[in-house]
Amino acid sequence: MALLVDYSTFSFHWAEAFLLGTVILFPLFVYPFQAAAILFLPVMSLIINLLGHCNYDLFATHDPNHVLKFSYRHSMRHKKGRGNLGFLLPWLDTLCRTSI
């Protein structure tokens, strides 16, 4: 399966890009991470973002609340324009009542 890079994977508001880029700084004050883990975090973030925007239900046989249905839930967010803010954490949407 060939993955096409979706522009929305790299299209962030400047504040969101800042928060995503600095998310590792605060844990560094608490725990001494290895350099490889720090370098891999942006790569992992882009891969998850790309899979979330691929507009393909990667796990069609799973329940919509299953953690692996992130691409489906995220595409529903774009379709409806609201809700499903948890992305990989569907229980946050249940807790905050933002589940579509």
C-alpha cells in the first residue's frame, strides 16, 4: 500500500506547531531520555499524523471506539467539523463528551 503525503499532515497553526515541537521539553526536566528517543519523537508524530489523515479505515472490522480506529475517528472529525479530539485516545472524547 503506497502512502501519499497529505498536505494537512504538515499544515499546522503556528501555536500548534510550537506545542508539538516543544512537548518533549517538560518531561526532560523529570526523566533523562536517550537521544535516540528524543530524535524519534518528531518522526513518530509525523507518521501517526499521516496515518490519521490518510482517509482510509485501516481497521474496518474494529469497533469505532477501539484505539486502532484513529484514522476513522479523525476522518469523522474532518467530515463533521467538530468532535473526536482525542485522536489516539478515544476515552478522552467519551470523558469530555466530544465523541461523534
